[in-house]
Amino acid sequence: MPKKVVVGVVTSDKMDKTRRVEIDRVEKHPRYGKYIRRKSVCIAHDENNTSKEGDTVEIEECRPMSKRKRWNFVSVVQESRLVDVAALHAANRAAQEEAK
């Protein structure tokens, strides 16, 4: 049986070699027909800590590695475009200090 491969977004990279990945989907309500957003949360193993928070990644099913970890990191589909605002302000302040 082939392994299931899904694409999701990394929501936490605080653990070593482990990522929390959210997989979003839209379902139609069986009675009312309204479309509802749902999400699945998967804990994935990232051996080299390649992904970071906000990245869109591809993960595949694997054997159970721990109590909750059942997915393996495959690749980064798209890099995160999130900006660390505090670091940006600090860099701007440092540039202004140098200019004076």
C-alpha cells in the first residue's frame, strides 16, 4: 500500500527534529450545504531541522516514531514569507544610530 503524502504549513518548530504541521481543508456540511474550514494537526519528524515556522512542507506517512509522531518530513514546498518585526525594528534603529 502506498504511503499517504500531504502538504501543510509548519505552525511550530520549537522542538528539536520535530515539527507541528497543520493541514487545512474545506468540507461541505451534510445538511446545510455550507462550506466549513477544518484542519488536521500532524506531528512530523524533520531529521535535519530544515523547515521553519510558516513554511509550506510536504510530509509522508511512516511508522510510529513516538506517541504522536507518525509523519516524516519530505521537502519544503514554499519558504515562509513571515517577517520578524522586532528584528526589523532593531536593524533600522542600528542603521539610524550609525548614520548619526
